[in-house]
Amino acid sequence: MAVTQPQPTTSYTPPRIVEAVSHLKRYPVLPVAILVLLLVIPALFASQVSPHNPIKGSLSKRLKPPVWVPGGSTTNLLGTDKMGRDILSRIIHGARISLAVSLVAILVAGSIGTALGLTAGYFGGKVDTIIMRLVDVSLALPTILLALVFVAAAGSSFGTVIAVIAVILWARYARQVRGETLSIRAQDFIARARVSGASHLRIMLRYIFPNVVNSLLVLATLQVGAVILLESTLSFLGVGIPRPTPAWGVMVADGRELIVVAWWVALFPGLAIMLTVLSLNLLGDWLRDHLDPKLKHV
């Protein structure tokens, strides 16, 4: 009589789970993109999504804990601050402020830096020397001191924060674009464009600029998180977005003195800053791996 050998036991994994895991390994940016959308979409529709007015509060509801803590209420899921304002609503509106500052500041800084970088890299000589010395000066300026000087001169406002960040960031774009322009202008198609009678402006805009767009997109994406962190830092120090605007840095500053008795006031906006910056940095790394021409040849 044949003796049947016992078969080794193996764990069974449902095919849908295997397919999902395989998909995530193939496209690791998917969970990061979902997290970014979960942060961006509420910011775009903050007025419709937020359950309460982010500025008006009630002192009778001050320092209410989150819903899962004894004494919490479903009316204020993440609790309230010392003025009785809903923290969840302020975080949602704060996301709009942070994204607006980032997009406008990066657009202004990127436009100025790209124009100067193209000019320096294309013409070279004295023009390149003057622009790059300005870049060195800009990179050497201390950020916080510069912000304090701007606030003392112009006052704390949305425009002041954008101006400070733009002054800080433009040099990074100029240096990046200038380096790539130096290598592109030596290519044969640029020489043919000169021979055909194309103007300097046409060569820069028609032939050089399209070849640096990928690098600009990667740099801008990587800097969104850095700008949000910088804006939050300035607001935390009192030289950024003024009160009572619901900026994340202002919320953390308001909660630092209550960290023992009302930890949620500072914790949740701090988590919002961390998750936003982390997800945007991961998304920027993914774009760099797929769009950076230097990495494609490695």
C-alpha cells in the first residue's frame, strides 16, 4: 500500500490582495499621490468642506478635546482651541493658505530665476558673472533675518511672505537653468538656429527653454514642501501670515503654551505640516526619477 506523504501547509493569499501588492510595488507613487489628493482637494473646496467657520469661535467651547477623548464631541472632531474655534476647520483652511503661498511664491521665483538663468547661460561673459554674483549674494542671505527686515519695512501680510520666499528661491532656479543652458547652447541645433538667422530671444524661448522644463518641474515640485515648511516657520515666529488667518504655523504657535493641558491644539496642525511636506517630497523624488534627464542615462 502506497503511503501518501503529508503535503506542506502553505498560507493562502487572496488573488486580489496579491494583485494590489504587486500594483503598489510597480507604482509606489500611488499611495503618495492619494495622500496628496486628500490634502489638496479639501484645500480647494475649504469653504464647502469645513464644518465650521475657521475664524469665529465660542468661548463656551474653548479647549474641547477631540471626539475620542472623554469630554469630546462629534461637533468638533479634532477639538477646539483657546478661542473655541474648530481645529479641523482651521487645518482645512490652513491648507489653502499654505498651498496658495507655495504656488504663487514658486511661480514668481521660478519666472525670475528662469529668465536670469537663461540670460546668464546663453550670453556668458560679463552678463553671466554679474548674474551669478547676485545668485551668490541671494544664497548667502539668512532667511529669518531677511524675513524680519521685510516685515519691519512692509508689515506682516500675505504679500510680504510671498516676497520673502521669492527672494530666497529665485537663485536656485537661476543656478539650475544656467547650468543646463551652458550645456545646451553648445549643441549643434543651437548653432544651426544661429546660422538660420534666429534671434537670441527666439533661440532661448524656442530651443533652450523647452529642454529645461523637466528640470524646472522637478525642482518646483521638490520645493513645494520646503516652501510650506518655510511659511509655517515664519508664521510660527510671528513674521508670516498674520492672525487670525488660519495658517498652520500660527496654529502651532498658539498651541505651544497649551501643550500640557490641550495637546491637540498644536499636535494636529503639526501633523498636517509633516504629512504634507513628506508626501510632496516623495512625489518630487518620484518625478525626479522619471523626468530628470541626467538620471535617465544612469
